[in-house]
Amino acid sequence: MKDYIEQRAIEIANYIIQYNATVRQTAKQFGISKSTVHKDVTDRLEHINPSLAAQARIVLDVNKSERHIRGGMATREKYTHKR
């Protein structure tokens, strides 16, 4: 694996942990796709730094479990503004 990819994976994980960021927020911040963020954190980081990968995984799992709530709130906000 190339050095810049390893460095990016570490930076992404640190960003997710520090800001409790979602995959979408992280992808937007780094200017990469959601699938790249996901692959960096779940696959590549496991080989580079397993403990950092586990910490980032905890944040992503929490975000995943809450995403249906955020989606419902966004829909509610959308229709509240239309009135």
C-alpha cells in the first residue's frame, strides 16, 4: 500500500473520532467518495493501526444506528419549512 493512502486512512480515522463525524461529513471534508472513506476505515486501517480502526468503528457504528433518526428529523424539517 502506498504511503499517502496509509496516511489518509489515519487522518480520516482521527477526524471521525475527534468530531464524531459521519461517513458523508468525512468524505466532504477530505474531498473523496463515501466508499473510499469506508474502505479506508474498515479495511486498510485494520492492517495499519488496529486500535485506531476499532475506535473509529465505534463512532461509525453509533452513527449508523442513529441515521434513521437523523433522516426522519431532516424530513420533518423539510415539510415544516414548506408551510
